Amino acid sequence: MFKDNWIQALAELEQKGEPCVLVTVVEHKGSTPRDSGTKMLVTEQGCHATIGGGHLEYKALELARDMLARGEQQMKVERFNLGASLGQCCGGMATIMLEPVVRPRHHLVLFGAGHVAKALVHIVATLPFRITWIDERAEEFPAELPAGVTRVVSEDPVDEVDDQPAGSFYLVMTHNHQLDLELCARILKRNDARYFGVIGSRTKRKRFDYRLQERGFDDAALARMICPIGLAEVAGKHPAEIAVSVAGQLIAAYQAEPVPMTAAAPAAAHTL
């Protein structure tokens, strides 16, 4: 018997935010490996369940992975005659639908588990993000985390920067200004952030600019660091207000072209 385990796999992929394509046999005529309604879930590296194997499945995998590589979000329908031209001898006909069912998620690396971070996580977790949440203090994390959030308790948060995937979003909002500075230097050194924001006032921004310049970072590098963070139109100081403001800026960043942000936002001076 075939093991059609794609439903559980889909739930797990949704939890991880891993893109996939659901392949469904929507019509069959004559002799075919599987009947209409049979489904298979395809990821970049693997698949779950089967539509019967053979060259039909091979072509379905090829088409699905091409869609994943291109980031396509539109459904496709393909029809195959299962004759000699496809390398199968069934002689029937099968129509398959290829449907992207998990949107790719952006990766946010959030340093600090203070009041603003706690408020922000609950908002960003509802957006197309997976979140790596890092702090030295295990006791500061909530007992339960939203789906898509991974807690990292680290004795040296700065070292965690090097392990993050290219094109990540970064938010630095720890309880320690010196730690913030070290994180900024390490993130700027990577030079591959899609978004990089630091909570703080304009005074903190000037201080950090000066100290980072002393370490050899030029104006172009510093322009990639957004501080203060958040939308200029939101001037409130309550953690929830700041969180909404910063979430709005993150949305603007991922809706923009997929290149690093290069200018500091004229935002309100949100501080811890």
C-alpha cells in the first residue's frame, strides 16, 4: 500500500515555514499509476507520498522544484500521455495540478527578550516570518512561544550572528548597550542583512556611529543600520505601540525589492 502521509508533512512544513508544492492527480483516463485525487507533497530536497512513481512522478518533481526555485505562487495544470514518449507503458492519460501551498517565510533574528521584544514577537509571528529569538537570560522568555519562533539561550549572543542564513532580517534590542554595539559590528561585518534595525534614540545612534567608525566601518556601511527603528508617524512609547511601529517597518522592508535597506528611517526615537 502507498503511504499517503502528506497531510502531517504539510503541517510540519507550515510550522517551519518551508516552501512546498502540492501535486494532485486531478484527472485520469485509462491505465495510470494512481487514480484522480492522489496527492504528493514536494519540497526543495524531498517529497512526501507518491503519485505512482515512474517518469510521470519524475516530471512532476522536476516541475514542482522548478516552481520552488523560481518562487512561483500561481497554480499550474499539466497533462501527460503515459505512452512511450514519457517512458511509461500504461497507455493512459493523467492531468496533474501543481499548487504552492506554503509561502516562503522571511527570517528574523531578534536579539533581546525585553518588553518590546515580547510584544513584537506576537505580532511578527502572524506575518510571513520565522523568528530566531536570542537572549542570554532563559528566564526572560515566555513559557509558551508562538508558532514559528525558536528560542535560543546563548552565553554569547554575538557569536550567534555568524550562524544565521544570508538575507536575514535583524533587530537588536537587548538590555545592554555594549552588547548592542558588539552585535551591530558583527551584523555589519556580514554585509548581507535584508533589514537591520537597532532600538534606541538619536543620541544612541550618533554614539554608535562614532564608535563603529573607529572600528573601520564607513558611511555606506553605517547607512545600512536603522536607528531609531519604527515608523515616523508612530511616536508612542508603550511597548505595544513600539512593536506595531517596528512591525510596520518590517512589512515595508519585505514588500520592497529584495535588496538590503540602505537608508536610516526618519523614525521616532524608540528606546528601551
